[in-house]
Amino acid sequence: MGHASTRAALIYQHATQDRDRAIAQAFGEAFKVALDGNKDEPSGTQRARKIY
């Protein structure tokens, strides 16, 4: 990894894993809010299937 020691590499990997987990959790929460949206309006699929 290019670190001065094995210990330094392990510290870096642990910090990276924690940050990756935090980013994934934030994305998950943002997607959930976006997907929940407004339940009163039909989805794009429901609008496309509507017979005119």
C-alpha cells in the first residue's frame, strides 16, 4: 500500500472502511427518501398504463 509500516496500513484501512460505511448509509437514507416520495401521485409506470 505504500505505507511506512503494517500498522499504518491497518489504521488507514480501518478509517477507510468506516468512511465507506458512513457514505453508504447516507446514500441509503437519501435513496429511501427519494423512493418514498409522494404516495398520492401515481408512479411513472402507473401513468404510462393509464388508458386515455
